[in-house]
Amino acid sequence: MELTHIEHLGIAVKSLEEAIPYYENILGLKCYAIEEVADQKVKTAFFKIGQTKIELLESTSPEGTIAQFIEKKGEGIHHIAFATSSVKDALADAESKGVRLIDKAPRKGAEGLSIAFLHPKSTMGVLTELCQKSE
């Protein structure tokens, strides 16, 4: 698997409206995009620091994965995302090495990226996302 950099850190929050001011007013970062990914039942807000992004995730439904995560664990770091030139190849490589996959194939994510997740039971408890710029 060839990873190029940490693409972003995903942080689950109850409310973007309440969370964004902390990142802007306290940390001095600028929210440059807010986007809803309807099929994932999530609304995202993005900040950039160096080459890495922070993605705040607010559930748009009580049944959404972010709402369920917050219910079980509270607000906080949800996942780490790594950039790769091919999510499809990275998934095949991970699966060949015995890693449990959440996604068997890439799907559309925020910011037009192709994404897929590796199951935290195979990644030392860290939900891992693989990201590729769509072409």
C-alpha cells in the first residue's frame, strides 16, 4: 500500500455551529468549506493546517454513523484518513493481508474524493479511511 500523506483527521461533533468557532476563534484556523454528504447522513466542515485537513462531522440523522459514534463514545476523533493514488489497489492490498474492510469498493466522499474505510477491529481500534482525488 502506498500512502502519500495524512489527508485529514475526522472529528465527530454534535453541532458544526457550536464547534466551528473553537477552530476559528481559538485555534485561528479558517473553515473553507461546509458540505453535506446525504447518502452518509453527515454534514462536514473543513479546515486546513499545513498539508493536512481537519474534517468536522455532524450527523444529519439519529440513525447516521456519526450520531451512533457520539452516542457510544462522545464527541472526538472519529477517524484518520490517508491519501493514496489508488483506493481500489490499497483496499486489495489490505484485504490480501487479512485486514477487514468496511468498504469492498471505493465510494464518493466529501470534497469529491473516492474513499473507503478499513475496519477498526483490524487496525488497532482506529477507524482508517483511504482517500483518492477523483479524476
